[in-house]
Amino acid sequence: MKKNIKNSIAFILGFVFIFGTIVPSFAADGGVGLVWIRSPYKGHDDYYIPFPSLQIESKYFFIRELKLGFYLYRDDTEENELTLGIMPGFTMFNPDKTTDYKLSFLDKRKMAADVYLQFVKRYRYGTIGAKAFMDALGNADGFGIDAFYKLPIFINEFTITPGAGLSYLSGDRTEYYYGISRAEALRSGLAAYHADYSITPYVSLEASLLTENGWNIFANAKYSFLSDEIKDSPMIDEEHELILSVGAMMSF
């Protein structure tokens, strides 16, 4: 079943990319980007993930950097928008990438490919939105809900968008990434830990600059204040989590 889901996702990605680049009515940008993830796990290496950065917009679907989605509803003014899409979840743990001896005996926690349903409402003084998501690959059980507010500020060719939000993870999802089973406790010498649901506030900042020669240079940051349910895990020695992405794109 997992193989079928992966094949379906790959097919959708290929379909959207091909039609987004060969049909003239589509607006498309392409380039490269890099994601940096500062891991909150004890002694864990940070992640540096390069990716092809794409911005493809059509009447029915879109690709925005690492998100792919379809418009289920969008009014003529684009003030109200309902989308169904898929995006990576950047939480992951690899026992081979930690210098903490006890954590090296734990099981791997894999990255999720989150299918999400999102509603966005745009006002004159900002954008509010909410999305519900769950892992299409079945690596992480449970689900999450994210609610946010963003305020775009336009200064000539420069756009800066500060934001804030709350991220809820169900008990199963929190347990997968931060809990320690009895079997893991016996192997590692760590105390077993059962994680319940978690609510994590965060702030974000997005910035983009359109240059005279057509390049769009962007940088995005998300700084999360980890909930007590996560911080109390023996796997964690940070109170915050930081994800930063940077890149550049050119219209084609």
C-alpha cells in the first residue's frame, strides 16, 4: 500500500510539472533552494536539504517551492481559498546522526509526506488560515492542525511577510516523534516516555526580492517554541526549533 501511495504521489508530481511547464497559460518560475533544519534532538546533526525550487500557478493547481496543491475553491477576488495538497513534514530523527550514546539505540523517526486541507481568508490587514494534515506515507500516525496569521508588507520589489501561528499535533503523532517505547528504553537505558498531544506556538518570516534581471530571491524562517510535552521527552535538549529555507528562481 505504501508503494502505491508513493507511486501515486510521484505520478501527480510529474503530471503537474509537465503541464505546468509546457502549457503557455501557466505562470512558472524555476530555480534552486536549500532547507536548513536545526534539530532539537540531543546531539543530532542539523539537516541541509537542497531542492529544485518551482513556482507554478494555474487556474486549478499550483506548486510553491515544496508544496503541491489543487484549488478546490477560489473566488474571483482570491480572498477566499480552499486547497488540497501535499507537503513535507520536516521533523525526523536518525540514530546514526546523533552523538548521544543512548539515543543511538533508538528507532529512526522518518519524515512525513503530509496531505493537507487548507482554508485561507485574505483581508486588507493580513491573511488568516488553517490547515489539517496527516502523513500519506503512514510513517507518522495521527494528524495535525495548524492555524496562522500573516501580514504581507510590500516595499517596491521587496516583500516581507511576518507571521505567527499555533501547531497542534495529536497524541499519536507526538508519540511517534518524541515518545520512547519500552523496547527502546531497555535497549538504550533511557526512561520510557509516553507523549500526549502537543500545542506549539511559532513565529515566521518570509522575504522575497525581485531583481531587475528577473530573478526572485527568497528566504523563509520558522521559529517554534516547543511545548512542554515535547521538551519533557528524554530525546530533546532544546526549547526551540528553527527551519530556514533560501533560494532563487527565474521566470521561464
